Amino acid sequence: MSTVYQINKGINKPIVFKGLQGQYIAWLAAGLVALLIGFAILYVIGTPVYVLLPLIAGLGSALFWSVGRLSKRFGVHGMEKYFAKRGLPPYISFRSRRLFTGLKVNFTDPALIRRAGL
């Protein structure tokens, strides 16, 4: 029996796979690869399998839970916006664009054109 997974690849729509959106699919894949490499290293070192399997299973379930939680909390681009907003210094950030909407200059007036040097 083969299982068919639906992947949304519509135009201007994010990729969605099993509830994970966009970049979180890659995060989950990278985490699973890291778990696989960690399992191989610990197995070669000589860690007992009855210790190793519950450890990897617990870390894997924590990975699935945390990536799913991040996907539901932030959405496709929400984490990028969150970190970008956190990275702004407080003296540059502003709450509205009201200050900048009054800065438009009407360049149809010849006196304003001469004054601007155009």
C-alpha cells in the first residue's frame, strides 16, 4: 500500500506538508538528519541500544512538537518578521507612517522644481 501525501505547490502560495509551512519543512528535515548522525555516532561509540533508542525517540518527538508549534505560532514568514522587529534599535523604530505621509512634494509647481535643483 502506498500513501499519497498532498503537497500544496500553488502559485503565490506557501508549500504545506502535514501542517508544516514553508521553512519549517527544511528545519524538520535538518533536525532529522542531525538525529540520524547523532544516533550513528553514539552507536559507534558503544552506547547501549536500550539507552540510545529512547533518547533518540524522545529527541525526535521533541523536534516534531517544537517545529509544529513554531509553524502554527508564526506561520510562513512570521518568524522572519519577529526577528526583524526584534533587531530594530528603539531609536529608529516608529509606530505609524503618519510622519512620512506629509513629506510628499508637489513637483508640478515651477518654484518648487527650481528650489529642489531639478
